[in-house]
Amino acid sequence: MKKTLMIAATSAFLISGFAATEAVAGAEKKCAACHNFTNKGKVGPGLLGVFGRKAGTSGFKKHSKALKSADWTWDEEHLRAWICNSKKAVKEFTGNKKAKTKMPPQKVCGEKGDEIIAFLKNLK
């Protein structure tokens, strides 16, 4: 009986994990590791409405100092640079060579980056 329950529980877990993966199957799947596509984040801020929002104003409590004092809006140019290399982008956007972000560089550049930006534009 215990073995049957363990198999059933494992199967349910695997199926639910597969379904969650299928829901976010495009280039944005990489974002889902740390972000939700709602207004509440997991590890990072929620991405609902990120396109057009001033950086550092999502309500996420753990933004870096650089993002809390940001003076840019998440548009195509900023998102493209950010998802390609956030560590380099934060220095460029702030003009501060010592500026930091908690987000690791994702190295999602070019066509894959454009796919993510298109996805983020539609999160409203």
C-alpha cells in the first residue's frame, strides 16, 4: 500500500511539474526560475506590467541600491541590455562603475532576448 501511494504521489508531482513547464515553454522559461509573471516575485520581482514601469518600483523589497535609485524605465533598449548581461547593464544605466544588481547575467541576447521582450510587453 505504501509503495502504491509513493508511486502515485511521485507521478502526481512529476505531472504537475511537467504542466508548469509547459505553461512557460518559450524563451521566458528562463525567467520563471526566479520570477513570477504576476505582481509577486519568487526570488526576484514579479514581472507583471514590467514593460513601461520605472526600474526598482515593483514593490519588491530586495531590489539593489542601484535599482532603488534608478531613473530609467523598462523599455526595449533597457530590457535587451539587462537580460543579456545585467551586471554590465546596471553599471551602464547608472553611470556608476561600482553599481551592482542581485540578478546574475542571463546571457539571453539576440533573437531569444527579443522573444522575452515580446512576452514581457504582453504581461499586463
